[in-house]
Amino acid sequence: MSNYRTAFKGVFDRYGKKTIKEARSNLTRKDKNVSRGLYESLDYEVKFNPRSIEFRFTGNEYGAFQDQGVKGWKSSRKAPNSPFQFKSKMIPVEPITQWVRARRFQFQKKNGQFMSYESTAFLISRSVTFKGIEASEFLTRPATRNESILEDGLLLGLENLTDQIVSSAVRLDLN
């Protein structure tokens, strides 16, 4: 039982670390790293069960929305393949207000006066609810691109494990 764990643990660790590193780079490059909350929450888990191995990426809850996008209430153009969709409720304004304040971003009225952060956040929140969130695939792309690490590593680990089993069976027959 422990042989297959040692044979495969390193493969999953290489895949997970490389994918997380690339996902974090994507967040920074795509300017989706204002609070660093999602960036720092990204991780992976490997769980060995008696008959299976579970691997999953973990992170803040809104990471899935950033990665896969969200269809808008009135339009699904930004994320047509997303399993998520805004329904009749508007998204909360408070997180948008924090985002607007962190970026020091304000809309201007027609007379040139700046709107409050709260008013700017409300307009952005309404727009996002109607139009949706574009899929960034910050995690999906590197995970897909790095699948060869898993495929090659698992095949090699399986070959080594098979060799060990055959060698121990042959030794048992000779004794």
C-alpha cells in the first residue's frame, strides 16, 4: 500500500506545485491580484484512499468564479460555457467597494465631479450582475497544460511499481 503512495506522491506534488505557480503568475499578469487573497489561498490536496487517489485544487470560494466566469443576468457573452449565472439578485456592493478603494478608482459625473467610491461600486456591481464576469481560466489553462506531467509521471511510477511486484514475486518463487 505504501509503495504506490511513494511512487505517486512526488508526481502529484510536481503537478500541483507547477500548476499553482503558473496560476499565481496568471493572476498577477491579468491584474486580478489586488488583495492577494485568492493568490495566497491557492493550494492543492492529495488524498490516498485504499482504492483510489484524490487530487484537487483548493482556494478562496470566488476563485471558481474568476476562473470559469459567470454568466450575466441579461447576457452570457462573457462566459458562455460557465456553470455559474447571476439570477435576479445583484451581487453585494461591499466587496466591489473595497476593490474600488484599493485601486483608488472613481467614475466622474457629467459636470466633472468624482462620484463616491460607494456610487462607483454600485454602478460596477450592477454592470457585473447584468453582463457577467469573463472567464480568466487562470487555473484551468495551466492545469490542462501540465497534464503531461501527471500522465508521464504516473506511467513511470506504474512501471516501477509493476517491476517491484514482479521482482518480489520472482524472488518468492526462487526461495
